[in-house]
Amino acid sequence: MRQFSALIVFLCLIPAATAQKRLVLIDQDGSGPGGSNQMAMMTLLQSPQAHVLGITMVTGNAWRDEETQHTLRMLELIHRTDVPVAMGAVFPLVRTQNETQLEASLVGNEVWLGAWGGGPTNLTTAGQSEKGANGQPSVIYQKTHGPYEIPPMPEGAPTIKPIEEDAVHFLIRQVHAHPHHVTIFAGGPLTNIALAISIDPRFAELTQGIVLMGGSLNPQTDDPEFSEDPRHEFNFWFDPEAAHIVLRAPWPRIDVTTVDISIKARFTQAMIDAISKASNPAAQYIAKYSQERYYMWDELAAAAWLDPTLITKEKQVYMDVNITHGPTYGDTLTWTDQLRPQTQLQKVHAQLDLDLPRFQKMFVDLMSASTPAAAQQTK
């Protein structure tokens, strides 16, 4: 009888433990295999603190359909097929690939165009490109292709499929199912989130807040992509109108992982060497497919949400995006309390510096840990 009573108590504690986890919806441009986008999702998927309600895909670093396939395959390989994936926007709200290419002759070229093409994503040290042990070319910088074409996948095609519901209505439904308990993690262009706000004006206020990787204030770097254009950042640039809508919505809190802090966190060979020693599925996925040695844009945003004490310096500013077409279209705009315009602006927590050793250790530990037990998803 005592054993039976103990079993009942244990079973009752399982839902309570799940309920204590922080609820998060991931909106991501999931280029892959490996790389920052996939590893950011894995940071949340591997954390015992987070309950990932689902993943929504948006075109950004790659086209939506290709990203979806890479993300589904990642979930298979790390044994997290319990997490639903919904497909979102294929194109930005206003900006088009053709107009961007035509304007380049007048306003100048961009280093990185995401799904529309760009430069290599490996950093250089002392003039030498940092590559992984396998010496593979970049899996993110590929030849450009059409929006619905899926090139051969190095990791193999997935057997699971995305859900039928589109990303925007999935986001809205999940937020209404858990009012004031869900954080939106936005690691890519903000098209899906802007559409959710446009359909449901209460969407933002019903969340716990939004964590996004985007924006640039004054990064201290000799990387010409940012030193020559310090207010430029890809996610805001790719869909400026979407970022404009999202930054003006009534979120309870907005945390922004900027270029300023992201360029201080690099994915190093020492980190992948440490992760590769583990035999768990997440570690082996990274060992095989994360050959980029680049800035840890989205991983840092995810880790800072899990542990805000990683951030050692932030600046609270009013933030928006320039939606005037011209050379600065898509650039980050910020104001102090004294200088802000009298329009509907929101104050954000712009992250500027971090405890780098702690972040690196946290990421290595998460990727080296056993796969968390699959959570029961809300249908």
C-alpha cells in the first residue's frame, strides 16, 4: 500500500514539475544543418528550465521551406519530435529581393542577404579562415535558389512533417491558451510576429514578453559589415516594416540581443572540441554539422533569457526601425527619454555586454547534457 501511495505522489508531481518550466514559443529562421539558428533552438530545447510549446519558421538566413526541413531533421536527430513545427511567412511584408538588388547600384551592397545570397559565415583570425575539423564549406552560405526549392540535405531528409496550421495562427492560439505565461523568442526576421499582432491586437500584451536578436547601436569591431554601418543588422534590415510593428506593440517586456553584444561571443574550436566529447544526440549533431566558427547571435539571446545574469551591461532605450526607403532603410533607431519623439514607442532592454566565460560554459553544458524528457504539447 505504501508503494502504491508513493507512486501516486510521484505521478502527481510530474505535471507540477512541467508547470514550473518557463513556456516559450520559438520563431526562427532555421537555416542549417547546424549553425547559429539551429543551435539557438537547441539551447532552449536542451534546457530543463524551458518548455518549448512549438517552433514557427520564417524566411531569413534561408528560405522558409528549406529551413523547415532542416529544423524537422534536427528535432529527429536530437530526439525531440514532440515539438510541433509550423510554417510561416515566405516573404517580408514590403521589401522584395528584386527591388533590393536594383537599389544596390544606388545605395550600395550588403554583406549578407540571407535567403537572397551573401558572404561566407566563417570568421577569420590573423587572416586565416577558421574552419571546423572536417574542413567543410559553409552550410549556410550556399548558392541562391528559389523559395520553394530544397537543395540536398547533408543530414538527410526528415520523416516527420510540419503541422497543418500556419505559424501565425499557431502563435496566437498558443498565447491565448497560456495568457501571460508565454515568452516569444524571435531569432529571425519578425514577419510572423508582426502578422500575429496585425491579426490579434492583444497578442503582445497577452505574453510575458519578447526576446529578440536584432538591432545594432554602436558595435566596437573592425568587422566592416558593422564598423562601416553600425546601425545595420540583418533581421531588422530584411523586414523593416515587421520590426517597426513589433517594436511598437505593447509587450510587457522587450529584451534585445544586439550586434554590440553578439560580436563578443564567438563559437570557438575549443567549444566544439568540448561538446564533441559527449555522446548525447545534441552534442553529436553539433559535432557533425556545426562547422561555422562565427558569432553566436541567437544562442546568446536564448541563453540570456534562461539566465539573465549572463548580461553584465544593458541600455534601456526607445527603439524603432527606419522604414524610409533609401541608404538607411532598415537601420536601427534609438532615443533616450529626453529625445524620444511623441509617437507610440516602447522602451527595450538592449544588451551590450556579457559574462563570456559563463555563457560559453553554459552552452557547452547544455549541448553536452542528455536529451530532456519530451513534454506533453498543448494541441
